[in-house]
Amino acid sequence: MSFSLPDLPYSYDALAPHMSKETLEFHHDKHHAAYVNTGNNLLKGTEWENKSLEEVVKGSFGKNAPLFNNAGQHYNHTHFWKWMKPKGGGAIPGALERKIKEDLGSVEKMKEDFVAAGVGQFGSGWAWLAVKDGKIVVMKTPNGENPLVHGGKPILGCDVWEHSYYIDYRNRRPDYLKAFLDHLVNWEYVEEMFGKAK
């Protein structure tokens, strides 16, 4: 199956002021589109050509770095747009909130650990909430890697590549991560992915 660029689930200015129209135009229309186009070219003639995106990501990891990098970033970004919504943040659905408290101590502790993971990811990468061995864990990965290739299932990810925040936050990655958690996260989509990850 070839990759295709999904439409944003909201208008380009819907996440302002926490994520600007300019950031979304560059990030979605240029960066994500490049991963899709490059990934499709690299997919041709490989053993993964007719596999699902998740199978391509898992199968190409450690075997075909150029394909993995683009497939991983396509997977990550496809979910990233859905992990945000206008007037996001706020209350976490009950069962998910209970599991976060059980596994990570408290919602505040989860947020602190998530921000620390994102800030502590040297260079480009992602901060994650994932389900691993039945527990919700905070993870960080370099470049286009995600929890799928490290034995987990992602339920929330935040892109900490500079193109995700530099227009709006310059070098203030901690402020971007806090704004993401407090004002952008679509917890209903996180809950949906949590339901599938158990």
C-alpha cells in the first residue's frame, strides 16, 4: 500500500496561538509531504510494498534505514495531527486517567516526565506515552523511531524536531511541550489508542 498524506483534521489556524498557521503549513504541507513522497519511492520493489504502514515501520527497522526513517515519520505524523485539537488539553477521560495515576503516580507527574523526556531528547526525536508490558510508560526516541520498534504501542506522541516548534517558540522546547500538554492534546484520541493498545 502506498503512503498518502492525510488532510489535517482542523483548519491551519485552529491551534493558534499554541501552534501557528505558518507552523502547520510548513510542518504538514512540506515536511510530512516529503516523508510520504520519499517513502513511496523507497517502498517500490521492496518486500514491504504491499504491507500496512505499521508492518513497514516494524519490518524495515534495522534493515532499511532510509525507508524506515520516512515510514516512521509518516506513521508518527499521521497520529500527531490527530493527537491535537482546538481547545485541547483539559480533562483526561476516566479510565485513562486512572491508569496514568496507577502507572505513573499522578497526572502532574506524567506531565513532568513527558516534558523531561522531550527536553532530554538530544537533537531530533519524539516524546511518548506508550503501553508496554501492560503499563503506561513515558518514552523518548531519536529521529523517526517510535515505541512500535521498542516493544511498546504509542498512545500519545509529541514531535520535538525543531520544525515542529521553532517558528512559534524558537529554542524554548520546554514551553512548547507544556503548551502541547495543556492546550493541544486530544485526550479522546489518546483514549482511543489506549483502548486498542491494551
